[in-house]
Amino acid sequence: MSDRLKELFAEVAPTYERVNHILTFGLDRLWRRPAARWGARSGGRLWLDVCSGSGDMARALLRRASGETRVVAVDFCLPMLKQAVGSGQALRPLAVGGNVRGLPFPEATFDLVTISFATRNINLSRSVLEDTFREFRRVLKPGGVFINVETSQPRSRLVRSLFHVYVKAAVKPIGSRISGSQPGYAYLASTIPRFYRPEELARILEGAGFSGISWRPLFWGAAAIHRGIKP
């Protein structure tokens, strides 16, 4: 699955950021801002953005980093990383190729680890996701912070139904037309309705060994920011 997923993201890499902004009416940028602020409060000199893709979250972190703080962006798809450090970007993270299930960093390296709108893609099963969260915890220093930004399931049944209808009606047709990749956006559309409610994701984080878990719903629960601490 990982090889096929890498191929899908390579196909959509040139237009991925633009499609996200269109499909969310620009809200994905707004949702990353409070996540970056929440994460930046942890301080420290080395931050990691995993599954960084085209680098939106890494750049949001860089805007809030002190002069001594470095931001590392890791992704398994090199075409995506090229977008993250493209010549048109004023803020460029240090880009590293790598797989989230075995990050190429020693234990207790980072003060902050973030992931945004990519957790669905590593959710091959609940146990796999929990193991991957453990890998994120491994590279955090004790007391380090993990921030997860992802689509979620609205608590209201009506809002949840409307959200799922929009995903079905818009994500695949619009994403496929702009990117030219029907398989890529068919896959991305399929991951949203079956992702976890915020309470369930919090329990998975607890199972991975994080403590002090809290979350904030965004846009009536269509997305959520989760925060956990490595004890």
C-alpha cells in the first residue's frame, strides 16, 4: 500500500496545495495557524513536521519559530518535498525523506512533532496508527509536545451528514479535474468519512503513551486539533 500511496501523492504533488485551498475555501490554512501557535508554545530549538507534504504546516511553524529554532520536514514522497522547499517559498524547512513508521532520527531528538491532514493516510488500521504515534513519541524529548491536525467527525448528526455529502460531491470531482489524478482524489475522498471521532483519536493517543491529551474542534467539528505530551 505504501508504494501505491507514494505514487498517488507524486501524481498530485504539483497541484496538491492549490486543491486543498479550493476544497476547504482556504480554511485549511486558518486551521493550521492555531495548531502552529499551540505547538510553538512548547518552545525548544528543534521541531519536526511529519508527512509534511507541500510544507504548509512546516512554514506555519517557521513563522512562529525563534531565530535559533530549526524546523525539519519529513515525507516519504520526494515530489511533495520538492514543493515544500520550492524556489518560490520564502520560508524553507530542512527537508528529509523518510517513512513515519521508522523515522530516521534518534530517540528524544525533537521538542515538538506535528502532523496536519495526513493522519488519515497512515491509518491503515487502529493498531498501525497507534504504533505510528509511538514512533512520533519516540523521537520527542521527555515533556515534548505532539500536535495532530486532521479532519474529524462532527458531533451533530445533521452537520456530519452535510459534511459527508460535501466530501462525496466535491473532493473527488474537483480534485481529479484540477490535478488530473482520479485515483488520487478517489482515495483521499474515501478516507474522510471513516476517520475517527475526536474522542476516539484521543484514546488512540493515550494508547500510544501520550499524556495530558486535549483537543479543539474546528468548523463545527469537521476538523480537530489534538495535543499530547510525552511523559
